[in-house]
Amino acid sequence: MSDFGFLAPARLWLLIVPVALALGYAMMQRQRHRYALRFTTLDLLDEVAPDQPGWRRHLPAIGLLLAVIIATIGFARPVVAGESTEAQQLVILAIDMSLSMDAEDVTPTRMEAARESATAFLDTVPDGVAVGVVGFDSRARLLISPTTRLDAVRRTIERDADLGEGTAIGEAVFLALDAIEDAAVRAENEQTDSAKPVGTVVLLSDGDTTSGRSNDEAASEARDRNVPVHTIAFGTRAGFIDDPFNGRIPVPVNEQALEQLAFQTDGQSLTAATAEQLNQVYEDLGRSVQVESVRTEVADWFAGIAVVLLGLAGAASLAWFGRLP
């Protein structure tokens, strides 16, 4: 989007009116000059009207024409584009902290690689974007509310956390949606000039929902709130964990469940089988998160300038010639 534009550009055709007035004024001045030279001697003119206004007689007309031009531009509803001064984007990182994330099919483990990639993601997020973190196993927890203090978010992600049984993907989505809604309410209560924050959920997991509300329920709620859920299926189908009581337990990644969740919420469905692939996925997501660009109509600026020019033209005409232009 350009920095300057018009909401009603067709109205700019009205600029033909001041152009026609300018041409008419120039023709009248030319005819008046010819008439004066034809019927008046220069010596007699100097004696009768020695204090001719000269160039001053054109200033009121010029001011009037400029006012009409500027008013016409204002009538076309000009807008300027720019980034909002407040955070317009909220991103909630929902990170799986179930026992399956201890699998070593991704070096050193799925969990460690996820932490490293999530912190690298923060380096790609544009200034002004607020990021929060939700961790989940059999239940979901808000580890940090959305904030633009990304150093605090980074420390939260890097903090060691015990992995737990179960996977509550649906509950994680619900909690992320509530965090986005709470941030929007806070922004409204603070009466900032920025628009309502736009929320996005980025959910990383390797398994099925085994506790809490279902993925379908979460997707329906996210759709109702107009919040896309981007999912990252992380790990390989050959992943496993060693259980001291049950031995080797397979923990293959379930790509289809996460793909369906993303599809139902108009989000992106991504997969990563290695730490390098996960880094690339997060980098791509970070570039896609942008501070909202806003267009502000500035027709009142042009109306104000036109009024000032009209006032100056009228004042000058009254002062010099005793009449309005």
C-alpha cells in the first residue's frame, strides 16, 4: 500500500473546475491588458493612477484558486497509510509439554529443539507485536500473558518445566483464545487509539488430544472469534520414549489431527521432522506476522487549509481593493 491515496479518486475529475477558472482568469487578464493599451496612453495612466496594485491584484485570485484545488482534493477523501503506534497483533505460542516431547527422534529431544526454535521465532517477530505463551500436557497453563517485552517471553520459554502425562490440545486453544480476548479488553479499557488487537495462535504438538475439550470444539470457538490457529506437527513417525515400567513406547506424530485443526480455523498446517525444519517453519511464521497497517482519512486537513486560504484571499482583497475577490 502506498503512503498516500484516495478513497474516492474519481472525484479528482472535479479538478477541471479550478483549471478552467485559472484559464478563464488568465484570458480575462490578457484581454484587459490589450484594452488598456488600446484606449489609454501610458503617460495619462501614470498621472491618473500612479499607485497601481501591480502583482498584488493577482494574489486574491491565486489564493481563491488554490483553495478550490485543495478543497477538491479533500473531497476525494485522501488517506495516509502507516503502522499503528500500538501493538495490533497478538501471537500466542502454545507448546506441547507432554511426556512424548521427551522423544529423541529430534536432537537432543523434541522439547529442547522446540524451545530453541521458539526463542529463535521471537527474533523474527516485528516490533510492536505482543507474544504470550501457553504450555499444555493434560491441562493448559498460561505461562506468560501477551507482552511486547520479548526478553521476558524468551526467559519463559527457556525455563525448565516438568513434562506431564496427557495432551490437552483443545484446552490449550481455549486458553490461548481467552488470553487474546483479555488483551483486547485491556486495550479497550485503556482507551488507546489503536484498533482492537488481532490474535493468532501458533500451536506446536506431536500427539493426539487425550484430555479436556476436543479439537473440534476448540476449532469452532476459534472460528467464532475469528482467530486462526497455525499448527506445527513436530517429530517423526518413528519417535518413542523409554518408560521405566512399560519399556519403549511409540509416540508417532499425528499430522492429520493438527492439519484438521488448522484447516477448520483458516490457519496454516505445517510439519517439521527436524530442528532445522522447525526453525524454518518458525522463521516463515515470524515473517508473516505483521503490525497492522492503518489508513487514516485526512480530508479535514485539506478542508482546513482551504478555509485558511479563502480567509487570506478575502482579507487581502479587502485591504488592498476594498472588496471581496
